[in-house]
Amino acid sequence: MRYKRGLESQDLPLFAPVPQVRPMARRSDPDTSKQAAVALVDQLPRLQQRVYAAFVAHGPMTAKQAEQLEEFEGYGFSTVRKRISELHRAGVLRYTGRIAAGCSVYEAAQRDG
């Protein structure tokens, strides 16, 4: 795809690459690995950082509760829910073992320092 402005032109990508969050720690990993995964929070995409910050600020909650927070008003259905799932797989959020209104309750994993 070409974009022209005056006499100059440049190639623009049709689609920007979508960053993929890969699990940084597995359930079976030692606690040190899980702590290292949490240390990578600052390198997460912006929306994931915002979701993580909401759990730090508001404490344990379900995905439904998180979606209803004022800071996520205007986001489409399941946008926040998907980020929670990614953060859980990455070891940044953890399942508390509790269920509320039929939904899993998550909390921010502990960060050192």
C-alpha cells in the first residue's frame, strides 16, 4: 500500500503486528520464576498495564467486576476479560481459589520492591 503526500511517498503496512503475550511462568514453576514474571509488568502493553494497575488499586475481583470499573468505561465486551486471561497466563494475576457470582476471582501477584 502506498501513501503519497506531495512528491514523497512511503510504504505503510496494511496491518500492524499484534503483540502476543506468552506465558512467562507456569503453575509448576518455582516461586522465583513467578516473581520474575511479575517483575516484567513494566514491559507489558499499555492496556495490560492498566488492567494490572486496577487489580493493585481495587484488590481481588472477577473479570465482570473489572469490566465495570470506571477506568474501563467505553471498552468493548470482553476487552478487559481477555487482558485478565493473558495476565493470568503470564503469572501477573493469580486465581485466588474463590468464585463470586459464578466467576473466578483474581488478584495481582506480589511484586518485589
